[in-house]
Amino acid sequence: MVLRDALQAELAQAIQRRDRAVASAVRTALSALANAEAVPTESAIDTSIGTEHVAGASTGLRSTEARRMALSIDQERQIVADERAELLHHADRLTRLCRLDEAAAARRAAGALTGVLDTTG
């Protein structure tokens, strides 16, 4: 199973279970993957074209969209693993602050990301 598909499936299950912590963590992981694919803005804009009204303007459907970078499977897995590590670190901080319910939710969310990584690896 592809990592993003597994994340989407986990998100659907978390929403169905009404597990906000897991749903939030999975959404964050999906967003982190999308952000990692973003092209730096300097290379995304072609200012050599334009119209007679606006320099650098672009016309046509999707003419201003930049191509996304392709991530390797290892890069995708590392991004999700980093999100999981951040959740576990956050859970440790919450435990030290005696916010045990929140810490348990963060650990549950980290466990969901671990499960996704295990099923796709």
C-alpha cells in the first residue's frame, strides 16, 4: 500500500471513530508531505511572459501552477517518521506537565503514524 493511501485510510477511520488527535496528526502528516513537494517560489514563477496590461502575468487554465517535486518513498517515510517523533516529544512534555489525557492522545496519534509506517514498509 502506498504511504499516502494508508494515511488517507487512517484519516477516514479516525474521523469515523471521532478521534480528533489521530485525525489531526494524520492531516498534519499529509500536509507535511504536500509542503515538502512544493517548489521554491523563485523557481516557480516565469516573469518573462506577461500581457500588455501586467508584466509577468499569465493567462490560461493552470498557467500559474508550478510543478510539484517528486519525493522518494524514503523521503516520504522520513517526513512521517519526523511527525511521529515530534508527537512523542510533545507527549513527553505533556506528561511532565501532568496533562496526562493530552499526553495519551498524542501517544495514540503517534501510534497511528507508526501503524501506517509499519503497514507500508
